[in-house]
Amino acid sequence: RAEGVARRRAPVLRTGARPGWGSASPEEGEPCTTMDRRSGRLAALLGALLIACADCVYETEQEVVVSMNKVWPFANPTETYRYYDFPFCQPSVVMPHFMTLGQVLRGDRLVNSLYKMHFKRKVPRTVVCNRNISEKDLQLFKAAIDANYMFELFVGELPIDRPFGVKSSMDVQGGSDTHERYFLVNYLDFIIGYNDGEVVSANVTRDLNLEHLVDITEWKEGMTIQFSYSVQFAHLPHIPPSQALELQLKSTMPHGHQNMDIHWLAIINSFVLMLLILSLFLLIIIRVVRSDLSRYLQIPDEELNAVEEETGWKLLHADVFRAPKHRLFFCSAVGAGAQLFSMVVMIVLVGCIGVFYQRGAVASAGVVSYM
């Protein structure tokens, strides 16, 4: 009878079913376990990070997309504006380009441009447009140059940062005053490096001279600014495609990007210091507990029961299982801390595979890991 009762109470699991999910089979839509959910999150994280790592091998004469991104003052990179908020030449239809979650979070505004580029095709200096400039537009350009505004564009997947223009001060003859002149960059000279059919380097007007600038110091009636560009391709076999983005970002550091070099000495120093502090803490705890244990273990049981005053770690024995006053808040704090810790660990692990040079990869990893 007991055997029959146990047999009736025992859960019946079909082939392929997991304990805890009833009798659902894979054909009936088996629920995901915790491991499945974690695997799904990891796959989503890697997909979000590597979505910009598509194969960008170009054929000869294939179009290379040039995208305009955003504008910001040099002193405050988080203050971003759209590129076409300023009176530059723009297409008849401004089309936004696809952006990842991290790009959106970091304030990217990728749109199409008027700069046409084809792989390995040399383009001489070509006029993009002649833009009529009003006095208000001129003042906007001059204010941007005063604030050291930068603009960013992308050639394929490679970012390029350049200033709006330059300002020079000239001493007035016969006086102590200085006359300031404003120059706007109106000619972009693209120099594109390639290797194995991929774009591995992109440079635009690195050294500014008079042919790349136009004087916008004073406004005149009917004033127009001519915007132009040119393209040159160079074979760079010493730059592997796998390191193209990393080298490109490091080359733009003088123009406002954060330093992305890994300071290994500082990391090792911090790690060794943490181990030293942890070792000292464990040593103190072990010595205190050991001294108390040795003192109590040397006392016979009848004398130990008669001891009224307790010292050391024995004073805490009654507090081990005592519930805290604010249990809900404590559990929430522990859960949030564990979630944040796992997020940090996930970001570090993902960073080990070298995808943080992709646009917005850090923000994408943080958001997906937190979820």
C-alpha cells in the first residue's frame, strides 16, 4: 500500500521534460531554465556589440559610405548637436543611418552626406555646393570657432574628428589692439588607406593650410561659401584590418577622445594592493578567532558552562540568526548589489574579447548586462 501511495504521488516526467516544469515536452514549448535565460542574454549582448562588426570587404568601385555624425564643443564632449543644425551643405533628403543602442546612448546622430566615395577611385577636388551665408549663419560659425567646436564623420566604420575652423590674431600696425580673423574649413581632403579590400585608415585634412580654409571674418551682402572635397587612396599593408579601428581611435586622441591606452602598471598596482589588504584582514580575523577558540577549548565543560562573561567572537553568536529591522530594504540592497557586481563582471569579460573599440560598445554592454 505504501508503495502504491508513493507511486501515485511521484511526479511523472515525459522524455525531454525538466523537473520543476511539469510534464511539458519540447514539442509543446518547453520553458527556458535559468541557464537558458543567461545564455540568451549573453547571445543578445554579443549580438548587440558585434552588430557593427559586419564584413566590410569592398570590391573595386564599390561605394564607401561617408556619414556625418555630430557636433560638440571641445571643452564639453557630452553637449552634442546634429551636424546639419549648422549651415553646412546638406542633401535634399537627410536620411538617418542605422545605429546600435550604444551609439544612441552616447549621442550619435548618423546621417547621410554629400561626399561620394568609391573604393580605389581617386577623386580630384570637386565642389559639393555653393552655400549662401546670411549674417546670422556667419555669427553662428564664428561662435562655434570661438568655442572650439568639433565635428565627427565616419568613413565606413572609421571615425574622424576635425575642428570647424581656426582663429588667428594679428597686431594692428601703429597700435596695441589686435585684429582677430576667423577661418572656416571648407575643403576636406580625404586620404583613405586600404588593405585586403578593407578600409583600414581614414584621414581628412590633417594639416590645415590656406587652400582648406575660407576667411569668414566679415560678412558681405550675397556672401557664398564653396564647399569641396577630394579623395585619395593608399595601400597600407602594415595595418591589419583587425586593428584598424583601434589605431584609428588612437590617432584621433589629440582631437578630444579619451585616452584608451591600458595602464597595466596601475591595474597591477591596484590588484596587488587589494590582495595585501585582504590578506591582512584575514590574518587579523584568524588570529582573533584562534585565540578565543584555544582559550575556550582549554577549559573543561563544567567550568565552561559556569562562565558568565563571554568575550570575543562569542558575543556575536546570538546575533547570527537575528533578523534585521528592515528586512525588505536589506534584501533589495543585497539583490541590487549582486546585480551591479554581475554587470561589472560581464562588462570586464566582454572587454577581454576586444570589442570595446566598437562605437557605443561600453554602453551597450552595460545596459544589456544590467537587464
